[in-house]
Amino acid sequence: MRIIALAITFTVLLAGCVTSVALPPTRVEQIKTLAVVVMPYDNVRVSHRGFTVFNNEGTSYDANEWGVAAMKMAALRHVLEPRFTLVEIPAPAVDQDEALDSSLDWRLKTIVAPAYAAAGVKADAILYVDTRREVAFYDSEWKFAGCGLYDVHVPLRDIYLTRVYCVGALHVVDPATMTTMASSYYATPDYLSALVEPVEDFDWSGTKLSDAQIAKAKRAIGALLDQYMPALVRNTGLVP
């Protein structure tokens, strides 16, 4: 019995970074209206890992121009409507580096609470779409936040492996106490801190993307969110 208990404890510790906490069905039944707050984050990072550190490069694009927040909302609406009424609430401007380096409680207090108060709406729960800074890939120590593209050059095969990613979490928040009731962290079987999928035939030539590459990257981010959002929402308990 002691061995089993230790094994269970070890498994929980290993899964700690992606543990999801779900709402009980009795609480979900009380929710009719969800206020949705998406953490403001302006950057879509396009990064390349070369054969050596001297070959690494990176460029940031405007997430607002790419419509990343709108993609997240569209993916959520597809899963949650018409079961719930979603009310999108704009988030206040914050120092984004400070927000990423701070705790979830800080972001709830500094982003979610003021946004909900200013909106003047009455919701049964708040769905907070969080952005975190994480080591998203096992082949790099780089930390990523938000959504973007990541490319690795494989010199022996002279190919470029391009992947699209999103780092973050969903939190169901009690409007009265501004505390989390349920959480679901972005993860896939191979990447414990991010949603990641390959982008085929991207024709990588550098981090300065052409218009055609930007359009393809946008579609890839939208498809990534559409693919994984149903499971992420299920992990919160909001949908069966």
C-alpha cells in the first residue's frame, strides 16, 4: 500500500504543471452567462533555432493585427454556445512582461477584476483565457508566451521543422471572490506546457515572413486552437 501511495504521489508531482481542476456538475448547472476575458498580449513570436546559438534568430509580429484574441474567442464560441451565453469583456492595458512574470492571483486582481467591474455585466462565472511564459519545447530552453511559430533547422537532412504553438490556460473564476473554481492548462501528449502542431510545407527562409507565410501562420494558429479547445474546455467541467 505504501508503494502504491508513493507511486500516486509521484504521478501527481509529474503532472503538476498541467493538472486540470474541473467544476462539479451541480455548479455548472448554475452557470448561464459566462463573461470571457482574454489576457492582452501583443506579440506573435516567430523563432528559429539554428545549428548553433549564432544561427538563432527571432522576430515579433503584432498579435492584434493577426487577430489572435479573436481566434481564441471564435474557438470558445464554437464549443460553448449555445449552451452558455458568452459576453466578451475587454481587458485593461497592463505591463505585459510584468503580467507574465507575476502569479495567476496577480493577473486575476490586475486584469480580470478591473475588466469585470468596468464592463457592468452580471455573469454567473468568468472564463479567463490566460497567457503564461513557459519552456514550451523539449528541444529548447527558450521560454515562449502566447501563440507563435518555432522552427528548427536539421542540418544533416537540410530541412526545417516548423511548428505552431500556443501557451496558456483556461480558468473559470468566481465573480464574487475572484478566485479560480476550475483550471485547464494548454498541453499535448508530447508537449506538457503548450499546444503544438507541425506546419507542413512552410518553405522556411527566415523569421521575416512573406504575406503568404503570414496568412498560412494565421490559419495554423486558428486551426490549432480549434483542434484543442474542445478538450481544454471539457477539462474545466463546463461541457461534458
